[in-house]
Amino acid sequence: MRIALIGAGRIGAVHARSVAASPDTELVLVADPVDGAAERLASAYGAAATTDVGDVFADDAVDAVVVGSPTAYHVEQIVAAVEAGKAVLVEKPVDLDLGRADRCLAQVGDRADRVMLGFNRRFDAALAEIHRRAGAGEIGDIEQLTIISRDPAPPPVEYLAASGGIFRDMTIHDLDMARFFLGDIVAVQTVPQRLDPAFAKTDDFDAAVVTLTAASGAVATIINSRHCAAGYDQRLEAFGPRGALRVENHTATSVVLDAAGSSGARGPYLDFFLARYADAYASELAAFVAAVRDGAAPSPSLLDGRQALALADAATESARTGRSVAPAPVPAPSAVV
Ligand SMILES: NC(=O)c1ccc[n+]([C@@H]2O[C@H](COP(=O)([O-])OP(=O)(O)OC[C@H]3O[C@@H](n4cnc5c(N)ncnc54)[C@H](O)[C@@H]3O)[C@@H](O)[C@H]2O)c1
């Protein structure tokens, strides 16, 4: 499969590496409007480069597109790609505005089954194993899901200003995890925190506890923080009547040091998402390629992206009002303007 990459930044570099490493895919074109950005990445893999993103949609040699541009461009690039007959793997979030996401779904229509959302955590080996084993009934129906997700340090202020807030930027991964494990969510309750003085002058939060009630009655608790002294803190537990399945933090080595000053020391957690989820990004690409090759609808879908955004909106509203909020349902296509 001949793949073009749109956006040659941080996540673009990850996808370029996965595309180049897979025997099933070839990186043929990299597009980025910033002078030299596409060229720098493309040259490492022998791909062509352009500063005109339109070249991707016009190129008949491109079968599929990976969109790793800033979030504000995702919707227009999804629509342009499917209209040009290309399959799309697009980074999260689909957009920061639910109305725009709904319009995108309506515009894409049946061709939504050519679009996959980059919720990479679904492809992490440990999380996928818990999902599979819980789905096979090993612990009974999940009653409680606990997700701890803390970043090592907050991003720069300029990034935060355009991020859409903690729930649309960071929690959205965990909101998708909650849907992945529990299905439809009917209520969202947030307890937000502003712990870092840098957030005092913003209307954003730097930590939060979000509880989600699923249609099944199960409850998910998401614990987020923009800082964590110990590093990138990624843990999940699925609890059911017959037991619990749990993944702890990954460290670079499984060797443990017992010494005079400490015991059970393993070294720090893996650095951040690029290290912790490196394999997941590659597995995500493989799942996308397999779905497109087999003519199957890729998962997670564009609708999954929209639903996670609706939960992020609900979490934001709950943080501001203190009330429990139901996520906005998908409007009928005729009601989308
Ligand atoms: N799944 C994940 O774990 C994950 C991790 C990081 C980022 N992301 C998502 O990926 C997207 C990009 O984030 P990033 O951290 O790589 O950002 P980045 O700023 O590092 O890179 C963005 C790149 O896009 C380019 N760009 C700017 N305008 C563009 C346009 N109109 N069309 C194409 N390219 C354009 C920029 O020049 C830059 O090279 C965001 O939507 C973000 O939420 C996802």
C-alpha cells in the first residue's frame, strides 16, 4: 500500500517510521506546509516531499493517507482524502469542536468506513490483552474500570492555548479507553484541579478525576495529571466479579535492584508516549492496512472519534458546572447544518 503522510511533526515522524518499517507499506509522499519540514522527514525514507498538501489528494499513486497535522486541519483533510478515494488514518482528536465533527461525519457519509481514528492505546499489547481476556469472560462482566494516566510534565503554554483543554487533548485517550472496555457511556462527572500555578490564569485544568457511568451500569474512573514526578504514569485495572486484570507501568528493564537505600527499585517509567506506546503505533498502522486491504471498516472509527469528543465536551461542562452531564447524542444527518 502506497501511503502519504500529512504533517511531518512529532507524531508524523512516528508514523513515517512505522510505514517505512512495514513490509506491506511504502512511504511515497510527505506533505507539510512549513518549508523544509516534509523534505527532512521524507529524505530519511526515500519518499517525495511537498509543501502543498493538495498534492496528496491529487496523486493517483497514493492509496492511503496518514493525517498527523495539527488538529484544526483534520476535518478538511479527512474530507479531501475520502473524496479523492483514499483511505485515511487520522490522529486524535478528530476536531476540537463537536459540531464540526458531526458535519464531517455527515459529509463523509458511507465513506466513513474508509477512515480510522488514531486511538493508539487500543493497540498496546497489554491493554489489548486485558480487553481480549475481559471480553472472553475471564473476570466476568467488568464492574469497575480504573485508568491512571499522568504526563511527566505539562506541555508549553503555547501548546496549551490551542489544545482545547485537558479533556479534549489528554483525557480523550482515556475516554476512548473507557468506551473500548465498557461500551456506551451515559453520564460524566468531573472533579477538576488546578494544582500548577501556571494554570491559575487559564480556564484550563492541569489535573482531574472523571467518572463515567456506562449504559451497562459499570463505572470508569479516570485519574489525570499534567505532571508526575515519577514519569509517564500509565496504569489500568479492569475489575469484575471473578477477579481483576491489571497493567502496571512499563520500565526499560524488568531487573529489580535491592540495596541499602531502597528495595524493589526498577528504574524510571518509560519516558513518555513515544516510548511507552512505540509498539502500539506500529500495530495501529498494521490494523489500518489490514482493514483497507480486506475492505473492512477500520476500528476505531470516525464515529469513535466523535463519541470520544462528545465525552470530552461532557467532562469539560461537568468540570465547569459541577453537575453530571450526559454526552451529546449523534444528531440525525438531516439535523446537521
Ligand atoms: N496518538 C497520539 O499519541 C498523539 C501524540 C501526539 C500528537 N497527536 C496528535 O497528532 C497531531 C499532531 O501533533 P504533533 O504533536 O505531531 O504536532 P507537531 O506540531 O509536532 O507537528 C505538526 C506538523 O504539522 C505541520 N502542519 C501545520 N499545518 C499543517 C497543515 N495545514 N497541513 C499539514 N501539516 C501541517 C507542522 O508544520 C508540523 O510539522 C495532533 O492532532 C495531536 O493531537 C497524537
